Amino acid sequence: MKSSLKVSVILPTYNEAGNIVRLITELERYIPDPKEILVVDDNSPDGTSAIVSEHIRKYRLQNVRIKTRLSDRGLTNSLNDGISLSSGQIVCWMDADFSHPPTIMAEMIQEVRNGTDCVIASRFTHGLLLIGDRSQSISVQTVLSFFLNYLLKITLKYPFSDYTSGFIAIHKHVLFRNVTELNGDYGEYFIRLVYTLLKRGVEIREIGYRSPQRLYGLSKTSPDLFTLILKGIKYIKTVITLNFSL
């Protein structure tokens, strides 16, 4: 039965000491077995790895593992390590700061267990309407991300709304059949991944979700407007490369 497929949830972390135990707890609560949770930590100076190790020891968790990376750090390398270590027929990954809600991940996994090739959660399926809590104002970074993704949709010629989501569940055999490994930094790797999957005819269901602000710590992907603009330039270069390589 498709519902019995094991899922591997990969959590790449750097300085997520304030979030990681609660996130593991909620994933264990919302995602039905069989599952494993793989924390891949870039040797965080705030002690994220030690906190996870103690949590595993204290509660004798059999389905939670920690991998502490001491070299070749970075999000994409962490994800590639996590995928290599995974034992599930389904692999998925998400941010560890609660900007990617665990309940949405559970919904995505159920869709894949039911037979969908790949599910990606999108902030922009309904324009800017799903961003943040209704009581929160929309940030400049979010508006820029929205328009960047709008341009990506036009340029790459696929009706996909969030090329920089980073919030995904996919059958492992589908991933391996189409992508040898993830390449690129932060959102660049996800643009490459989504475009490759779409171009090769993979079924992707995009579901909308309301993206809250992170609970603790600082954003690593867009801590300020200047960094976001620099990333936007990298994304444009990635698009140019894709249009000539695939």
C-alpha cells in the first residue's frame, strides 16, 4: 500500500537551538509512521547538534538521527548529505525555523504517499494573500520574492508560482531518476530542481500555505534587503544558465 511508504524528513540546520526540539516534536506528532527525522547540522556554534543528541538520548528516540557536518558547509551540501543518509522511499525537506509549518509538511507527505510524484508548498499560489499571519504586514523582502518568482514563471515558461520555496516532498526514485545531486546556493538549487523536474515531465502538485515568521533566531536566506537583491541577481544568472543547458 502506498500509505505504508517510509518518509525521511531532512532538517538542515545552522543555529536553530531555539527551534529544533519543538520542530522534531511536532513532526513526530503530525506525520504518521513509518518515518525518520534526519537533522543535518553545520556544526552550529549555538549547540544545535548537542541539543538534538540530548533530546534523542533522553527520550530514546529510534527514528531521529543527527549528522554534524564539520566541512563543506552550506545548505545544498547538507541536503545532499541528508538525502544520501535517508532510508525512506519518500524524501522531504523544510526550513527548521517554523516558517515552514509541520502541519503542511504532513499534508504534503500524505499526498505523495497517495501517489503524487512530488508536492511543493508555495507562498504565492494566491498572489500575496497567503503570506504571514493576517495581522502581519507584508515585508519588502516578501514583495520582492513575489515579483522575482513572477519573473521566473514568465522566463522559464512553466505555470509554477514559487521557484524558491525549498519546501518539498518527493518520491526518492523520482528525484534520483531526474537529478543526480542538488546544485547551487540557497534558492538557486531549488530553481534548478523545480525546472528540471517540470521540463522532464514530473507530476508536481503545488499547494498554498500561509508562511509565518520564524520563531527564534535570524534568517539565513534574506537577513536584509541588500542580501536579497544579491540573491536575486544570482537567481537571474541561474535562469540564464538553465535556458542554455536543458
